[in-house]
Amino acid sequence: MLLLYWLFPASLASVVLGGSRPPKVLQVDPGAHSLNVSTCPGYTLTSLRNLQHGLTAQLNLAGPSAMLLARTLQTSRLHVNIFDTAARQFTLPSTFFSRPTPPSDSTPSLVNTSDLVFNYESSPFAFWITRRGQEGSDAVLFDTRQASLPSAPVPAYNTSDSRTAFDGFPLVFEDQYLQLTSALPLNTNIYGLGEAVAASGFRRDISVNGTLQTLWARDIGDPVDENLYGSHAVYLEHRLNTSTNTSSSHGVFLNSAAGADIFLATPQISNGSETSLVQYRVLGGTLDLYFLSGPDPVNVVEQYSEVVGTPAWVPRWGFGFHLCRWGYTNLSETREQVENMRAANVPLEVMWNDIDLYHSLRDFTTDPVSFPGDQMRDFIANLTANNQHYIPILDAAINHIANNTDVYDPFTRGSEHYTDSLITRSQVFPDWFAPNAEGWWTEALSNWTHGGVKFSGLWLDMNEVSSFCDGSCGTGADLSNTSVPVTLPGDPDSPVTDYPEGYNPTISGPSGNLTINGTLTYGAGDSSIGLSRRTAKRGLGAGGEEGVDLNSPPYAIHNGFGNLSIHTIATNSTHFGGYVELDTHNVWGYMEERATNLALRTLQPGNRPFLISRSTFPGSGRWSGHWLGDNYSKWAYMRYSIQGVLQFQLFQIPMVGADTCGFAGNTDEELCNRWMQLSAFTPFFRNHNQRGALSQEPYRWDSVANASRTAIAVRYSLLPYWSTLFANASIRGTPPIRPLFFEFPNQPELFGQDEQFLVGRDILVTPVLTPNVSSVTGFLPGGDNVVWRDWYTHAAVNSSSEDGTSGSSVSLDAPLGHIPVHIRSGAALLLHAQPGYTTAETAASPYALLVALDKDGTAFGTAFVDDGETLPADGDVPPSRTLTFIVEPGRLTFSGNATGGFIIPQPLGRLTVLGVTSAPANVSVGGTALQAGNWTYDTSVQRLTVDGLQVDFNQASSTVEWA
């Protein structure tokens, strides 16, 4: 029996399919591994009963019954959960995964007032979600009715892969195959579903063949349009009503750990009609859906945080510049990078080490020759004394001891926290479901610290989980063979010898330089070379069920490696509690992040843990940040990094960034110059590359060092803004980085724009993403309603194109070493007046306030100021002061609201107001007139600058006036 459970949490509806399991109805298609659903009859709804927060009913399939339960939880969220009442399908254990709790009967009902409405048909059962108060097709947000979907069957769009056909669109709920399909508006705007490097960009392709997003965590070097490290079955849909020129957004989240294929497509059928659709094909679990009403894009992202949790508080030092390399072979070489960065005056906040640190590639160790523990302790202490930090790597695997005389405590003491089925060759993998696993992990980290590695944060790698053995390889393995099982980049037989992208040594010689005799080398001698805009596309669960195939489920999702056990743990491995890897594979990284974050709270009490992880899952942002994995030193991957950063804002993992200058292959001066500037405006800013490749630290080239110094100075001056954005993320889930349409949702030319982005609402970044150019084309959105000013000169920029129309793209000067950055009118930004070498030095400098007036002479801003370190209790805020700046014509008023008695030590030293149309004759602070020499006015950019203010932010309020 299936139970349909519908809740309104701001409209939460849930549908549960339960009871005895329905009979098998899938028919074998002899031409494919997967099965055919065309004969599935669907379900019939009966026994409807209304509840305080929704309804309950039974769903019957050809005789056996199921149940439907629907309830309202909130105004903006609707929950529809389809599950078996026997509770045999796997669901995420609430011990580890926090999700909203249903309302009590004493809670007022929102069934008739919620944003979203749950609608249904009884036979065959189908449901659709509408926006209350809207009429017509725009009101329908999700629609499973057969009449709304294309006629089936639809032939495979890939003739060599029958799985790309749509045999039919019934609701299917089997032990190892669940299917649900919804109609979508033709070629609507869909964002999310990942992790992905999508050829179509941040906006997913929903054309004829559209998008096939597979969810199965995989260790692979950033392929295009294949499954990657993380699994996120959430999307945001944005619609524009062209009749009214108004827009609305909503979100849909499938709360499931199961492997899945999610299709976005517009099938072409014989009668010529076109309907876009989304189809979920899931390998188990339940159909646990959350619908988020928006109605604007930022609202959707914030509402998603109410389901999966808000992001972790980030320590201020995490916003500094990080440097790493796989290939710093010893401590001397690592220390040399710190010294060289200081000598070149390129700010360095955090030094990292890759697996070179380890003894015999073992976690929680240091090589006694290359990285002796006592010298590591002194090195890290020196970093700390200079307000710098240290982060080492933690790989997922724990090496097996070689023999009875081998001593490796993390393996020996952890033997109860993994099982034989999680052993692969000479490694084991922690079983995070084991009751004492977190304590064992904390102990190992503590011992590592006492051994000299006093880290500030940790880097969690290979946690998809990645294994160099396919499946379970423990039986008969030679555990004394601890050699690396694969050839690694930089080994004598595996040098990284490729030239930088676009470099032709037969024309330009062997140097690989940016220029030869003043001539640019990218594309030299090849008139056809160019960068295309896009690359070509291409319960207990199964552990407690009988008759299921744990190794080869009846439907084969499009895992890029093929078999699900390739390069990872065998899917028939059993975790503590009886859970099997087939059901839990996608959450391994999340579980490690959670355990590590909790460990750091124990080892560094009161401080904010800082983690960067590769594999992620919904809710990972509560525990960790993310880097975008093993990318390539190519211009296309610099461009891809923007869509990656934007994806993870939606996923509620905002602390994210790419391996700057590229990880794999050899970068060059121009690419690294442009990339360092771009990454200075992304949340996580790290330069990292592979063993054996050319060195790419920013001090290696004078032009890159100069560009880096300039960009980092801007980044550090914006630290109060970054801190405020991330405080808002941690408090209410507001995304710090935004695509342009998030702020300008009625401009359709922005819906596919992912080559620019906004930091918050007020800073527009337009990076150069192609070689051999000195200008870049971008949008200055908002038309005549917004004035954009150049960050560096403060000059207003004409937002109209050469033909005089607003909303079109404009050309911006961008010589090498310069990244265009613009300030939005109406902004009031708290800054640091004197960017230092580290974030601590910067934070000790006086404050400055930069105001860019709107055309009516007004502006507004807030700033969240705290110590940048203290970890608050869950759901609370740290001791802090929130400042509010309100600007009216000729007058600035600020007020402060303190939490926990927090005191801001530095005063406001400088006020800059842009857009002041005439030179003032008088300026006063708190009613006291200033001497004329204390302010200046620049007519050319309409800039009023007031220096030497010494305004105390700890007073209740104050004013600055000019006239």
C-alpha cells in the first residue's frame, strides 16, 4: 500500500504511498537493460479524509491499496510525500538529517490561505500544484496529469540508448524504480539540479533533448554534462508573463538519497504539439517532494534553507586568499611559498598541503622526513603569529595496516567503525552510521593536532566516496602491498607536458609565455581557433527487502562510469543498522562533513569550523563549504566556474569557489591573471594545481602579482560586506552571490546570463573570459532606473548600448590586469579603509562608508559586524552589532542594534557619497559643522568625500548632513 502525504508548511503538502507493496507491473523490454513502464496502470485515490492541515486518502494499484495524507505547514512551502506505509523503502534517518517537522493539531490551519494549492484527480491518481490567486496556465507550477503531458511513447532521442525514450508517464512506485513526471511551460527557465558542469550554463537546457542529470556521487575530473561529486535534486523555475512583464519563481526539491536520472526535455511528437517536462527516475527511497512558492528567486533560495538548513557561520579568515598545490614535496618548499608571497606583497591568508604531507599516504600522519611533526608545529605557530592559517587535506580512505607489526592507530582503533564490506584493497572507509564513529574521528583529529598539525580548518577530499578499486576488493587482497595502485600525475612515467591552451610551440617556441617579442601567443598561426560559447553536449531500504538487486538495479541510471560500483564502494556493502551502500552512497560526503564539523567544535570550542569538501548533499552547507573539484587550466573552465558558484548558492552551500588558474594541465600568464581577478569576487578563493604541472602561484609572473594585489585589495576592503552577506545566509539563507536575474527578474535577456554575477545586490562583476582581448561585453541591468558606477573611478557608466537602447549589452574597457566592477545606485556599503596583508590586519583598520545615491538622492544599506570568530548556538547569532544606513537627500542617518553587548572598536573614518549633484557649502556630523578642509567635492564624478570623521558606531544613532 502507498500513502500519499500532503502538508502545507507555508503550503506544505505530502503524499505517501504505503501499505503492502504493489505487485510488480514493469514489463521487460528485451532491447534494453532497463524496463518498460508503458503498461503501468497508475493509482486510484479512495477513502478521502480531511485533516487539520491537509487530507489523507488511499491509493490503489490494480487492487492493493495505498494511502494519501496531505497537510499544510507554512504559507510558502508545500510538502508532498509518496511512500510505502510498510516503511521498507529507505528514508533519510532523522538523527543525521534535519527536515521540517509536521505541524501539531493546535497549529492554525493554512489549507485555505497558503501560497500554494494541492489539487488532485482520483482516477488515475494525479496531482498538480497551483499558485493561489492566479488564473490560467501560469498558475500551475507542477502537473502530473496525463492530459498535460505529451502523447507516449516518445522514441529515444539517442538511438543507441533506449533509456532516453519516454515509454509513458504514469506514477510508478517499485522497490527499485520510482517514476514521476510533470509538465512544464514550453522552454521555461530551470536552474539547479546538480552538481553539474553544464554545457548550457547555469540555466539548464530544456529544449528537444534537453538535460539528463544523473545523481550518483562520482570522483571524476569535471566532465561536461555528466554526474559529478555532489547530488542535489532541487531546481528553481523562473517564469516571465510577457503580457504583464512581471515574473515569478518557485522551487521543487526531491528529498532523496537514491541514485537517479532527472530529465528535462521537450519531446517532439508526431502531431507537432510541444510540451516541456521534468521526469524523475529514481532507484529507490520515496517521492518526498517540497514545493517552494517564492515568488521571487531570492525567496525561493531562502525557503529552501528552511528545509535543508541554513549555511554554517564562516570565520572571517576564510574570506582570505588560500594557496595550495599537490606537489609541495616537503616543508621547506611549503614554507618557501609563504615567504615568496610575502616578498612579492601578494596577500596570503591560508597555506594548505595536499597528500604530500602524509606518511605512506595515510590520513592523520606527517612524513617524518619531509614534514617532521616538531617542524610542522613551529611552522604553523609562525603562521599563527603572523595572523595566517593552515589547512591540511583529509582523504576519505583509512589505510589498512600491512601486517601485525604495523602501527597505525586510526585503522586499529577504528576497526569497529567500518565493516569488512567497506574494505577495498588496502583501504577501509569509515561507517558514519556506526554509533561511536564521530568519537573515533574526533580522537584521530586530536592526536594529529598534538602531533604538530595544529590546523585552522580541514579539506575533505575523495569523499564521493572514491576508491581505486572497483567495488569490494577485500577478499584475497594483498594488504601488505601499500603502494599507490594507480599512476599519478607528476610520476616519472606520467609527466604533465602539455602546453597551455592555445599555445603553438612551432610558431612561438618552447617558452609558453604570454607574449613573444610583443606578440600574443594564444592562437598564433591558427586563424580558425576560437572559444565557442558552449561545449557540445552529450527505511532501511534495499538492505531489508527481498528480491532486490543490490549490484545492478533494474533501471540503469546514466552513471558516467557505468556500473554503480566502479571507482567507489560496492553497492552491496552494508553499513551499521543494515543500511546498504546502494541507498546511502550519495550521503557519504555529507556524513563525513557533519562528523568533522562536530569534531572541530569539540577541538576548537567556541570557534567557527571551516571545512571545504568535494562531495555534497542537501544540507551539506550546514557543515561545510565546497570547491568545484578537479577542473582544467582552460578558458572554458574559468567560465564554467561562474555557473558552479551560482549553482551552490541555490544549493545552500554558498562558501564555494574553483581551483583558481585551473587544477589539471598547465596554465599560462594571461589565463592565471584573469582567473585570479575573477576568483577574488567568489566566496572561496584558492589557487591550487596538480603535481607535475607548471607552478602557478600568483607571484610567478609580475602581471599576475599586480592583478592579484589589486583584486585582493578590493576583496579585503569589502570584508564587512562579505561578512554581512554570509551572516544573512546563516540567519535566513539569503544567497551572497546572485545571477543578474535574481535582482532584475523582469529582464529576459538576463535569464541565461552567467558570464557576469552580483556580489550581494550591489556589486556587479564582469570578468574577462576569453584570451587576447582588452574589453568585455556585459549588461548593466535596470535600464534608466539604475545608475552603475565604476568601482575604481566612481564615474557613472552609460547603461545604454551604442544604439541607445537600455537592457542591451555594453562594451567595457578591460586591459590585462583589470576586472570591471560596478556599484549599484541606492547602495550604502560599509568598507575597510585600509586593506592589509591579512584579514586580521584589514579588520583592525578604520571603517569607510561608500554611498551611491539613486536618482532621487536616496540609498540604504545594513552591515553585520562581529568578531568574525565566535560560533553561536544553533539558531542564534553571535555577539554582534547590526548597523543600518538610511540616506535621504542631503542626509545620512545610521543606527545600531547590539546583540550580546558587542562593541565595535574602530570608528567610521571616511564617508564617500556618489551622485551629489552640486558642491555642498556645509557639512555637519551629529549637528556639529565641520571645517571646510575636512571634505572635498569632485564635480567630474559628483563625489563628496568627508575625512577624519571618527564617528563612534556604538552610539544609538548619528547623522551626517550636507547642503
